[in-house]
Amino acid sequence: MSVMSTENLDKKLTDLLIVVEKSLHITILFIVLYLCVSEIYKMYEIKTISVASVMLLFIYLELIQMIQIYFSSGKIPVRYPLYISMFSIARIISFDSITGSDALYYSGAILMVGLALLALAGRRYIRELKPS
């Protein structure tokens, strides 16, 4: 009897966590859409399109795609957050006032993220080479 009730409790908790997770993803989606519209409105208002704004829109697009992939497959590929972090760091290097040593540290961070992406691609390639 207790095994049955434990399984039932596990199922209810799992269902609850799924609802919470999807609700948070939807909330994040609305926040990103708001930020995207806000950035486009800012460009319209000052009548200038900057590379920094375009890069920021690209980051927002990557976040939206990541959420879309989550809803279609139920998973978030590890590479998407890595892409987003690379572009975010590149944006900092390009448009923030940073010292030379900070630029070097940020460049090292981009290199490490790039190597992680390369390792992920290599892992997938090696998996495809293995005989079934």
C-alpha cells in the first residue's frame, strides 16, 4: 500500500514540477519578447541602428529559439546557452569600456566556450562513427 502511495506522490510531484518548469519558460519568453520590443522601440525612437543593438537582438533571438526548442522537444541543447554566452561576452568586449587586461580575460572566456562547443561537436561526431 505504501509503495502505491509513494508512486502516486512521485507522479504528482513530477507533474507539478513540469507545470512550474513550463510556466517559468513561458514567463522567460514574455520577458525576452518585452526586451526585444523595447530595444526595437529604442532604435526607432533615437532613429539609429547600432551594431550593439543588433547583437542584443541576436541574443534575444537565440533565447527565443532555445525556448522554442524546449517546447518542441522537451530538452534544451547545451550548445544554445554556450552560443548566447559567446555573443554576450563578444558584446561586452566590443561595446563596453574595458581595460586591455579585461579584454584579454574576456577573450580567454570566449576561447573556452568555443573549445566547449568544439568538444560537443567532436563528441557527436565520434558517436556517429561508432558502429551500431
